[in-house]
Amino acid sequence: MPEISRDEVAHLADLARIDLDDAELDHLAPQLAVILESVASIRGVAGDDVPPTSHPIPLTNVFREDVVTPSLTAEQALSGAPASEDGRFSVPRILGDEQ
Amino acid sequence: MSAVDWTRRTAADLADALASGEVTSVELTQAHLDRIAAVDGDATAGVHAFLHVDAEGALATARESDERRAAGNPLHPLDGVPIAVKDVVVTEGMPTTAGSKILEGWVPPYDATVVRRIKAAGLPILGKTNMDEFAMGSSTEHSAYGPTRNPWDQTRIPGGSGGGSAAAVAAYEAPLAIGTDTGGSIRQPGAVTGTVGVKPTYGAVSRYGLIALANSLDQAGPVTRTVLDAALLQELIGGHDPLDSTSVDQELPSLVDAARQGASGDLSGVRIGVVTEMSGEGWQPGVMARFQESVDLLVKAGAEVVEVSCPTFVHALATYYLILPAECSSNLAKFDAMRYGLRVVPEGNPSAEDVMKATRDAGFGDEVKRRIILGTYALSSGYYDAYYGQAQKVRTLISRDFEAAFDKVDVLVSPTAPTTAFELGEKLDDPLAMYLNDLATIPANLAGVPGISVPAGLADEDGLPVGFQVLAPALADDRCYRVGAALEALLAAEWGGPLLDKAPDLDKLDHREGDR
């Protein structure tokens, strides 16, 4: 039976870059345990000889001609940005964290 | 108010009326905008099918359409027929939120291919329809902007995730709408609102410009009141798109021809399989009764009906709820507060990562968080083989079940959803109960095959709509339309008209001024 603890949920939320507070952890952790218990029913359903399917309709690599086609202007690409400067995305500091 | 209520007509009728000069696109578009103003309301009251209404833009397109008609140069038979678009499909210059706070106020700089084709054919876009956040849900209650209400009973859910599109056509706010179906989000809302919804073959309609939930499962398709209208719309939006590398590069047989052929009511020589695994415990008796009557009608129409077992389908739900969270946890990583959408900056001197975490906590709702965390778990080392890897293998077995079934029959049928529309709030905080709504629709997404839901009547227990699902092999979407149209015609003959004629009249709300 799979178990997922509150601490594990906190760790996963951290990996997924979601800042869950204590109340959210209390709320979501038991729900995730129930879902996980349910989906665990597929263990053992397919044997080792069954190939995995990642895509429903078989496809081989799809290429296009290597030519320049119209695309968004820098102005369009930046139009939804929370902050921009000099034609670039403006972001908070990316250095200085412990990790 | 004109004597004719244009909002009650099918899209095919409206196309004819435009062609004959009986009505203008401006009149049609205004009639639907008036209907929206009268019944749609907002988060607190009314149907609330729309998150954004673009009256000005729709009327401008309608005027251009009328000019083309007057000059004898319509772009398409549906030129001038208004349409609504689910808010997960990007529209240049028109807000697109996918039902999430994290995209509140975002105006995309480009059009989805589906939207580009709609615009190229001259259809006025009335607005964007409500949905569960990022299409995660079966009730539209997970919208960050408040739920949509079922036009049959406004205390009940309209299905999801595309409850807005289904409710919009059911409430005569639009003759046509675009939906997307990842695990049933077109078909299940169709079932519970008494409308028609089609999930085309995976890749038959471009995914370019759909805000992806799960790439290997997502599919855009038509939401309408009749099978013929759905065929007209799929033919308009479908076909190969070089911008979507998973787009199918093959012509489908004519869907409109198939719908017209089906409407004759003759199904001689068609082999139909009833899926054994889609019945029994948990299936509402009133749903099963209407389903069985529909099967009996198909037999009378000449179809040969047999029972077919697809034993792996019982694992479809678990498979789906591993594959989908895995794909969505990866897809939604792009909402990082840097390039578009919300940015929440915590106090102090936060790093980019702090900002990202605070933004994603504030911007995502509970269901989105649940699925992202579940997907992160399923993809993490030590669990990958046991969960995601195993789910991919079971997915193969489900496709094999379909292949074996389609060796014996032309189409498979089942009820679209196990129950009729439930009460708003009933399953909101019980994710597993919510997931069970998609029991019958999920296998088609896993295998990439097409499916249609058509109204099958009202359940005896509650008088609410029941949906009948037809599934066909990949690229044989025409079979869904043929059998769907046949059932629609046979049932309409029994009822003396379409099922929606039995829906209650909606209260007219006070006209609300606002920026909606």
C-alpha cells in the first residue's frame, strides 16, 4: 500500500515550486494519499513484455523545411511579461540562494 | 425583438438563412449577444457560461461578413454564424485565462490554429467560455472565476471541464462552440446538458495554441446542439497543421456526408458493440434505462448489436490519473512568473525561485496543485517505473482492447457518463468521486480514438439529460457522426423534436452593465 506523508507532500510541492502553507498541506496531503491509493491498483496489471505507449497515434519524426518563417516580434513576445526592460524579460535576482 | 428567435436555430439553418438573405450576420450576432446579456449573468447568478464577451469584435466581424455576402463572396458556408471559444484556446487580442488566476488579464499575441481557421471562415467570435482551471475537472467548479450553472437546473453542474461551451449552446447563447477533451471534457458536458459534443481522433484537429493540459491526450472539437452542426464545425477546424507535429496528415472521410447519411435513420449492416465494462455498480438506473432504449432503437434501425468486453478498461481511470498528472506537472512548469501571467513578489529581497513559488501558490487552485504534486510524485525517481512506466504499459493494453473490439464491430457504445448532473458543491472536495465522472470517456483519450456524445433522453429519477456515447477507430470519425445522427433522428421522431425543447425557460436577469 503506497503511503504519502505530509512531509513528502511538502517536499514534492517544493520540487514543483509551489509554496504551500501549513493549512494547504493539512488539506491536500490526505487527499493525495487517497488518490494515490486508488491509482496504485494498476501495479502488476501489465507484464514486462508489454511495450509502453507514450503517444496514442504512431508517428515518426516530423520535420519541416529549414527556412525562416514569420514569428512573434520581441514586442509581442514581451507583451504579457510581468516586467520587461530594454527588450528583455526582467526577472528577480537569480543568485544568492543557499542551494 | 423580431418575430423569429434566431438563437433557437441550428448552425446549418443559420447558414441557409444567411445564404438566402433571410437574415444578416449582424442580426444573428446581436440576437446571441442579447441572449447572453439576458441569461448569462455572472459568478453569482445566471448560467455564467462566458468569462469574456466581445460584443464589439463580434459585431465588427459580422458586418464584414454581411459585406462579403452582399458582394456574393462568402468565405465559407458558416461565414457569419457566431461561435464561442473555450478559454483554453488562445485568441489574439482577446483575454485568455484557461480559468486560472495565474493568467488573469493575459492577452495572447497569437491565434490558435483552430481560431485562425474560424476567423478565416468569417465566423464572429462571441467570447470565451468558462472552464475548470486548465481543464482539470468534470464540473467547471474548479474555474477561478466561479462555476457555470447547468441550464436545465441552475443548482447543478454543467459538466467539465468545458461546462461553459456546453452550457452556452444549451442555453441558446451560441449555436456553435469550441471545446477541448482530454478525458471527456467535451463529451461529458454534452451529456449532462443535453447537447452534442465530439472528441475527434487524436491529431485530427490541431492542438497549436491550445494551452496544453496533457499533450498526448488533449484534443479540440465541436460543441453543438445537433450532430450535423458538429460535423460542419469539425470539417471547418480540422485537417493537417504543420504547426502541430502531432497533427494527422491524412484526410478523414466526409463527416457532413456521414451525418446526413445517418439522419436517414438506416443503420443496416452497421455492427455495434456494447461495452460490458461500462455498466453495473455506480451507473445510475435512469442513465442505463435511456441507454438501453437507445440501443434498442439502433437495432430497429437495422444495426447488429453485440456485447463486447474490453477487460483493461477497468484500469483506464487509474492509468489516466497517472499519465495526466505527469504530463500536466511538466506542462504547467512554464507558469514561472517570468514571461507572462501573474507575478507575486514576497517581502524582503526574494529570489526568482521565491517569486515563482509564491506566484504558483497564489495563482493555482487546489485541483491544479493536487495534480501537479501527484505528477511530480509519479515522475520522481524510485516511483517512475511503478507508476508512470506502468501506466504507459496499461495504456498499450487499453489500445489493444480497442483494436480487438474493432475487429468485431464498427463502433462501440456506452452511456457517456455514469450519472446525470449532480449538485454544485457535491463533489468539489472529493477528488476521487469527481474523477469517476470520466469513467466512460477516458479510454478514448488514452487510445486516441474519436467519440461523440448525443442526447439520449431524461433520467426518470431527476428529469435530467443522459448522454449516449459512440466510439470509433482512429480516423473513422465519420462512423461516430453516422451512428450519432441516426440516433438523434430516431429519438427526435419519438419525442416530436429535440431534447432541448424540454429544457426549462431561463429567467431573464436584470441587465448588468460591466466590462464583461
